[in-house]
Amino acid sequence: MKQLNKRTIAKLGVIGLAATVLPIVGAGKAFADYAPQPGDIVAVGGDTPQYAVDLALNGDPTSGASGYDSTATVNRVVSFYATPDGNGRSAYTNSVTTGVPSAALNPTDVLRAGTYPVQRVSSSGAAVAALLADPNENINFVSSASEPTAAQQTAATTAGPGHTSWGYLHVVQIATDSVQIAAATTTNAPSGLSAAELVSIYSGTVTKWNQLPGNSGGSSDTIIPEIPPSGSSIYKTLVADLKTANGGTAVTLASSVKTVEQNDPSAITTAGTPADAIVPFSAGRLNLWNSGYFHNPATVYPGGTALTPGVKLLTGAPGDSNAVYNSPIADYIIFRQSDITSTTPIQPGSTLNWIQYLFAKTSGQTWTPFFDQPGGQALLAAAGVTPAYSDLGDVSNG
């Protein structure tokens, strides 16, 4: 029997946007996408790490390297995107015919066969919260750009409705990335901006490029500072860094700061004056954009040409002589510690459970987890991030 396309399996719910505007036919549970079966391993996660996990599981179309699911004999690892779209875009209502301003939708996923659709998990923080709120363990692990909080670790060790203590949330780092400042390829911004300069821009103290230190000869255009939604890992990273650069005092964002999609180049290229827009951006995601991975979604199958992002990272020396803004982040896998002792093999005939095979060694285990193998790490690199495996165990970000 011909196998299902593995990338299609991992991008479950990509056509869910269409389902939100088409009439429902019948009352039964007829799903267009593959719904994970009882033996499958299911994951949700944040937008920033989603492609690293996707390529590791489903392979790299550029090199042709296969991911884990290409060797899966029975059970698959199914990782749901944080975004309802393969190009990493959010879903909005269609206001073309109604004239009503577009509003964000809440796309849904069917996490397990025979269950109802639930709201799609769309951020790292929401993914960990969903893991904790899932006593039936429909979700096995999450991918996240941040460690769980101390409060979340406490919740994992506390018995709740329908479950005993899970011990703690076990954290494995699989890769590193960084948050930098993106601007249009042709920009009025200087070649680099420091954290201190970003404080002045995002607080509204500096509104024009020629007001920046050492840039008096620059453009007199008004700066367009942009930031992703407050629930995103990129937002949280920038806001925390602004607070640190501001002497420990939180920075109140100016009214001129515009909320835009996370890791989306069009936030820059479709701005009122693209040359004046800046936004914090995942360096790993921009690497993936520059690799030609994303193609024109307006073209019908078999697809359009590769998209050019039209943005770059500001990596030059800032005019105030401080270091250019470059904030390290990491991609994490988070699962319940109690699951590590499972006696259920990942595949029939295997001696390893899914955690042992994919993510973490247990005492006496000689098998190197897939995400720490050269093949797995090459796929992470193809996703634009830097492979950096480390089993962190019981940690939190405070």
C-alpha cells in the first residue's frame, strides 16, 4: 500500500482555514487530514521551533535527506504546526466581500483519531500549558523556544484531575538560534542597532533615524518599530532584553509600535514604508527563508517559485559603540518525566520507548537518541538552526 506523504502528515490542519469558511457537510467525524492513531506520538509547539522539528521528522526537500518518519514501520511522530499554514502564516477572516475588517481566527486540530477538533496551539507557552492540561496524554511532547516556568514545573509535580504527579517536565535542548533585528534589504536603518538604541526606539524616545547616536546624517524618516504578538517567544525575548538594557525597568512600548506576525518577512516588506520598518526576527527562520524552502502560495499545485524574503538582519556596528543586538535562544523538546519509564516500544519489536529512541538516554542505554545523531542534526541544520543537543532534565526559566 502506498504510504502517506510524511510532510503532509506532519503539517496536519494546513487546510483547516478552508474548513472555517466552507459549510459543514454531515454530522459525522469525517476529517480531511490524517488523525494520529493510538500508537502515534503527538506533539504541539511554538512557531519558532516548528520547522526544526518538522524537517527532523519528515526530511529536507533540498538535500533529499529522510527524517525519522521515513523509517517508521508502524507508528508515526506527528508534530502539529503552531500556524495553520505551511508558510508559517496565521489565519484571518475573509473581508473582501463583507467589507468588515479582517479578524484573527482560531484554527483547530484533531489531535487523535476519534476526538473532537480543539483550538490549535500557537505558541511555546501555550504548548507547555496544553501539555499540563492533558491528563489523557493526547499530547506526548511539545517543542518550545523557552524553558518551562518554575510554576509550570511545580504544576507537573502536583497531582491533578485525572492524573498523578508527572515528576517534572523533562527538557532537552536540540538546537540554538538567536533573535536579531530584521530590516528591508534596502533600508534607512543603520547597519546595526544596540539594545540601548532599541530601548529608545521602542519607547518612542527616538522616532527618526537621524536621531540615533552617530547617525545624524541618516534619514529623517519616521521609524516604524514592529513587534510580534505578546504570546510569542520573540516578543518575550525582546521585551526582556529591553528591560535589561533599561537598567531593570520594564520598557513601556510606544503607541507607534505595531504588532505583526512573528517571523514573517512581509511584516517589513508590506509596511507603509518598508525602508523604515524593523522587527525582531529568528535568525534560524531567516536562514530557512534564504534557503528557498518557502514557495509562492498563490500558485496552484505543484507550486510556485521560491520566495525571496526581501529582508536582512542588522549585524553591523551600532552608532553608540555598544554591541549589536543579538539575543541567543534555543529550541527545546519538553515531555513528562513519568513517560521516560514507559515500557511501550516506539515500534513493534523495538526495545526502546519513544523518548529513549528520539530524545533522551536512560540508565544503561547505549542507543544515541535520533536528535543527537549526525543525521538528525543535519536535518536541524537544514532548518536554519544550529544543532546543539543537551539533556537539561529538570530545569525552568524562573
